[in-house]
Amino acid sequence: MSKLSISEAAKLKGVSTSTLRRWET
């Protein structure tokens, strides 16, 4: 998943940065 996709999903779902970091790792 690209960072852009993660950022978009984060905004839509409203997840915290911590969750995004987990997906990136």
C-alpha cells in the first residue's frame, strides 16, 4: 500500500498516526 493510499484511508477512517505507522512497518 502506498503512503498516499494510507494517508487517504487515514483521513477517511480518521485513524491515528500510530495506526498508520503499524501499516508502514
